[in-house]
Amino acid sequence: MSRNATLAPLPRHIAITMDGNGRWAAERGLARSAGHKAGLEPVRLCVRECARLGVEALTLFAFSSENWSRPAEEVASLMGLFLEAIDREVSDLDNRGVCLRVIGDRRVLSVRLQAQIAAAEQRTANNSGLKLQIAVSYGGRWDIVQAARTLATRCLSGELAVAAIDEDCFAAALELAGLADPDLLIRTGAERRISNFLLWNLAYTELYFCDCLWPEFDAREFAQALAFFAQRERRFGRTSAQQRGLSGPRGS
Ligand code: FPP
């Protein structure tokens, strides 16, 4: 049996809420920033594993719209970590064929970080491997509101008829436009909630919650999440009997 046999079917798109960095640091008497720094290693692991297995897309929740209200020192250290990580990792991502995109309200980020994100996106834009989305200053409600604004502007300009607005048109105005919805959401850190992540796109996503803290998330934990997904019967609102005779809306 091949190493991946028990993990089939694989999710095409995995979303991850990386929770528990602060608790991991506190347990060791360290500053919260040390937990965030330690959280970079599982990020590398997930990118490597997704690329190796042929997962099409990986979307990571790195900083929420609500995280701006954390202590200024923690926000500053996270922004510094994003700058450092993009700078340090972009060559490796490029070599692995990863296409990087940052989703979220980037206008509120520093000019330097915005420039670095734009350069990294440009450098990896034509890569055909894993599509990696990092959510920074992202909120699911913000995403829906900005999509509504985009569509309203197009209606006011006469380019789009109100009656032409449907689910596909709305999804195309969201940050994950062009990508299949996540098939699997993994959340570490023992919390069982969505916390304003991808509210529209998670409609039919399988939810996997695990107790380990994000810096502890390793290849074994990742394989367990994939094994959980492989056992799910996805019905997309149909009956089980119907689903056995049909494929899902996106072939899953
Ligand atoms: C939530 O844990 C984690 C964050 C707010 C930051 C996540 C960021 C990283 C792992 C760095 C990744 C960097 C890149 C470039 C992808 P928490 O602080 O809320 O943990 P707690 O619940 O234990 O306090």
C-alpha cells in the first residue's frame, strides 16, 4: 500500500486556523511573540506536505480583522514576523512552484509590508503548483461587505444588472475568487468555532478541530486531519443514496 493510500480522497483545498501560539509560549514562560515565531515551522510543513501530496490550494488564517485590538507590542511583532517570513521564504516557495497570494484588507498594512507582499505575489504569480493564500487583516464579514460594495459599484455604473447578481457572481467578488471552496478546515488550539474566517466559502466545508497547539502541529497531526476528511461522506444537501450514485457539485 502506498504511503498516501489511506488519505484518499484528498481535499483539493485546505483552510487552516492556526490557533494556540500564545498558550504554547505561556506554557514555556515565553513571550507570546515566541509562540508566533514557533508557528512558522508548521506553516512550512503544511506547505511542503500539500505540495508533495498534490493538494491544489492551502489558505492560512494568520491575522484577523479583530487581531488589530491585541496589545500594540504583539501586533508589531506579528507584522515584523510577516515581513521577515515573506522575505526569507519567498525563494523557497518560488522554487517549489507555489503561487502566493495575500487575502484581506491590505490597505491597513504598512507601506513596506504592502510592497513586500506585492513583490512576492508578482514573483510567484505564474507558478502552477500549490496555490497558497495567507489571510492577513482578514475577516469573513469584511470580505462579504467588500464584495457587496464591488457589486453595488458595478450596478451603479450600469455594468451589472441587479437581477444578474447570483451566487457565482457574488463568489467572484470575494477574496477567494477563482478557487474551489475549502473542502477541509483544520483548527488547532482546542477551540471549536469559525471565528469570522471565510464565512461564505465554508458553507459545505468539513470541520476538523484538534486540541494540539499550532506550534505542535506536525506531520502526524496533519495526516490525522486528512484521514478524518477521507472518512467523511459529503452530500451537499442530497441524500446518502443520491450521493452514492452521483458526484458532488465539484466532483467530490
Ligand atoms: C493565533 O494564536 C495565531 C495568530 C494570531 C498568529 C498566527 C501566525 C503565525 C503562525 C505566523 C505565520 C506567518 C506566516 C507568514 C503565515 P493565538 O495567539 O490566538 O493563541 P492563543 O489562543 O493561545 O492565545
